[in-house]
Amino acid sequence: MEKNEQQVISRERVVNHGEVLTARREVDAMLDLVKQETERIDSRFLEPACGTGNFLVAILERKLAVLEKRLALRESKLKKAEKKYPWKAAFYEPDSLLALACIYGIDILPDSVQAAKERLLGIFIDRYCAIVGLEPGKEYLGAARLILDKNILVGDALNGVDQIIFTNWSLIGRQFKREEYRFSEIQQETADADSLFASPQKSDTGKPVFIPSPVRTWPLVHYLKLAEEGAEL
């Protein structure tokens, strides 16, 4: 967890943009209201005015803590001969990328978006080193950076929704599927975190529900090839 919490960067930013960053105590209290969802690796969260990422950071920490517990449980059940170095990375890497890929943010200030991405990546790397016991590899870090570039965006969530494109990441085995959606088409009053990009055919009342269509899709790609594939687009 980070220290030296800052809620106001400057008076000018408060006056011009209404920027006051939420304190960690309030962030945790609000996330505790949906604690079960914050501890689901594939539960998606979108912060439409993310600032420097206070909510996003807390969500990522919770998701990675769940993965750490899962890895410890798996380790307790493995035989000594099965704990071949570096076995932890093979189990941790795909799911940790999925946890990161399910976190989305928008902010109107470019420097805030950059700060949010840097904070998320820093925590992502720190937890990897602590949990796996290794320095993350180039391909793994490249995949994380690509995900952050696609998920944490500069934009106006109120007036510029047509220009905002989000990526839906789906993990199938050790491969990711990518689909892009316009933010203006996924701003529907859907039921839960799973319905950010897709909804059931009918609501609980039996009425038809709007289902957004992707503007672009990609074939499955191994998680360590994400950055390589992204660089070719």
C-alpha cells in the first residue's frame, strides 16, 4: 500500500477541474460495500473520473491479494518434486494480467492518467516480485503496459464518449481475446460488473436488453505475445 497520500495536487486544478482525490480510507470503505466483487479476478470496474488512480490501485491490490492466497493454497498441495523453479510464474502470470485487464479508468487530465498508469504498473511489478520471487520478464511487462494503455484513457466521460474506445479482454486458458467497444455504446444501465461489455438477451422482466457490438475483434493470442501483437496494429 502506498504512503504519503495526496488529495489536492494544486488549487488551480481544484478550481478548473474540480479535482479532489478520494482518500484511501473512503476508498476502502466504498469498496467494502462490494467486497465480493473486488475479490473476483474477472469482475470489471470502471472509474469514469479516475484521477491518479486511487480507486483503481485499491481494486488491483485486492485482486492480486486473492491470487496470492490461491497460489499459497496451490503450493501447499504440491509435492516437492512438482515445485520446479519457476513454477509460480506459470500459474500467476495469466491471472494477474486478467486482474489488471478488468480495471478501467478515464480522466480528462493527461498527467493524471499517466500517473494512474504508472502507479498501477508499479504495484503490479512489486506484487509480482514479492509473490513469484522473480523479476518480471520483458514479454509479461509488455503485456501489462499494453493493457494499461488500452484501459486507462484520457477523455471526457460526460461529453466525449464517442471518442473513447475500450478493450474487452477475455482469458481463455493462457490466451487472450480482445474486442473493442465504443464507450457510448456500453453506457447502458446494466445490472452488474459483468455487463460492462455484454448483457443477457432479456432482463429479469423479460424485456429485450441492448447488447453492444464490438467495433473490432482479434483472434486468440498467448498472453506473452500480447505486446508483440499490439505493436503490429
